[in-house]
Amino acid sequence: MKAKTIAKPLMNPINLSKTPVRFAPTGSIEPVAQRGRAHPGVEGRLAGEARMTKNPPHAGEMHPDGDELLYLVQGAVEVILDEEAGERCLSLQPGQAFVVPRGVWHRVMVKEPCCLLYFTPGHSQVRWRRSLSPD
């Protein structure tokens, strides 16, 4: 399902934490109506800002359409990647970015209240519950 874009062009400043933008394949940048907590699906890339004081409510997400760029503006977070060999944890400090590879389940753990910019490809899948591994 494609997200509905707002018809008027970007003529005034916007708040990326409330209104993410879509980088369309045509080269235009358009605001996107945010519905719910998950990233809206778009053709192209979605860019926005997440201001978080606690961990997201989901157990992870994955982007089948391409890599995702995360850039930490302030605060501290850990990015947990679910890889074949097991979980890998990366700490980000302000000014650092990380590219989450296409198709890798991942989640962000908030260590300090943060401002995180995301550049997400196309569509996202969200895992609301983590499956329990057998012991």
C-alpha cells in the first residue's frame, strides 16, 4: 500500500519528526502523511526524524527494497542486527551513521534520549513480537 502524499509542495519549513518526506524516483521531494508508528510504504526513499526517549514498541523491522541509513544527531543508541551468526550490537554516538543492509532484521535500543535521522527504502516489514528460540 502506498502512502498518500500531501499535494502541496514544500514551501515552508516542516518538522521531519511529524512529517517524513519521500525522495521520489523522479527527483522530487514530497511530504508524506504519517499513519501509525511504522514507516509508511513509498516508492523511492523515506526520510524522517525519530526523537525517542524509550525503545520502539516493536521487536524489529526489515527493509526488503534496499539499505537503510541511520544517522544519530544527539543522544546514544545501539543498533541490534539479527544476522545468521546471531545478534550483533553496534553503538552509535552523535555524528555517526550506520547502513543497515537490505533484508536484515534490526532494532534500535535507546541508551540516552536521542534524535535519529533515517533514510529508509521503499517498504518496511515490522516484527511486533520476537519469536522465542528453542533452548
